[in-house]
Amino acid sequence: MSRILREMSWTVFEEIKKNCRLVIIPTGAVETYGPHLPLGTDGIIAEEMAKRLSEKCGGIVAPSLQVGESRILNGFPGTLSVTEASFQCYLENLCDSLRKWGFDQFLFVTGHAGNLPMVSSICKKYKMKYPEIQMAQIDWWRFASTNSEGVLTHNGYMAHGHASECATSIMLHLKPELVDMSKAVCTQLDMSKENHYPDILQYFALHEKTSTGMIGDALSASAEKGEKVIEKCMSRIVSFIEDYYD
């Protein structure tokens, strides 16, 4: 039986909800992801991870937030973006609705870095207002970077840059029909423009760094690598859910 809320009838939801406190909320983006990956890569992966987690841990998958805050990628065609206020208001309304139906364990699978601060704000607000509620967030791309040691060919941005080896490998495993490897490229940063202040947060538009809409090496990606990364990540998250949520 599907654990995806939007695929349930109200009677099925009512029955499943009797023994379910955990809701998994995926969020993504619609933005440039190199010439070889679909614009919705972040959301596609977040939804698939949420679905797999629900099957292993029994949670219900809430409707995903498909469009995030992606303004730094506006220089590339197809990128969509919503304001922080709009995203946060929608997400809070969604959480309020879920809480109304008795959910008190929330896990966000955040597939886009631009969404992180808004999701964090909601989590903090809920913990202050409802101390009994358990909240956690998976920062998917940072999480995958931490939990892919020994799997990928490269390190650093060549493996984990935007639309690079890691992301391309995961998509080759999950949705190979949406990947066009004939258009995959390797885009290296211009190291002659050295950053002398890495200890200070800096902001830039992606088109200032790359003309391809990606950074890193997509050519070294493979479905086999993607499968191994997902296996390692899933194992870690399942352990967390079993330990963290009572």
C-alpha cells in the first residue's frame, strides 16, 4: 500500500493514521541543473528518498514543495523561484494541517540548499510553540557528500558541485530516462581567481562561475555509484529515525 498521502483515499488515510506519527516532507527546486539533468532534479530525488524512507520506517509522505528559493540561478532558462516569505508561509500552513491530523514527528528531506533556512525557521518555531513535537531536517546534498566516502571518483566540488558526479550518479540510478549523458560535461572552476577569504560567507550568481549551469565532473558519473550512495545514505537515515523518534 502506498504511503504517499496524495495517493490515499480519506478512509485509507484515516486507517493508516491510527498507527502513524511520522510525516516526511520533501522539498526541492526547479532550476538549472546542467545541460544533462532535468530542472526538477532536487525535488525528484527528495521525493524518491522520502518514499523509500516511508516504506522502511512506516511514515507518511506529505505533498512536496516543488519550487524553492533559486534566485542565484536566475541567469539560466527554466529556473523558477519563490520568495522566502512565500515558501515559509506555505510550509507552515502545510505543517499546521498535518499537526491537526495528529502528526507529531516531522522529518524534512530538503533537496535544495536554498530551502534550508526556511525549513530551519519552521522547525525552531514549532519546537518553541510545541515542545512535544520532534523535528529534524536532512540537508540532502551535504548529507550525501558526508555519506559517500569511498564511492565516488572525485572529492570536493568535482564530485559534489552543482549537477556533478554525485547528483548525476543518483539520477542515473533513480531516473535514467531523464538523464542525457550525451550532453554531460566537466566544468572546472577558474582557480586563477583564488578566494583569499574562504572564512567569510560570500554570495554570487551561478552564471558568474559557470556557463554550463553546473560545476564539477558529470562525465565520471554512473548508476552503480548512485545506487551505492543512496544505500549508504538510506542506512544512516533509517538508523537516525529508529534512534531519534520515540
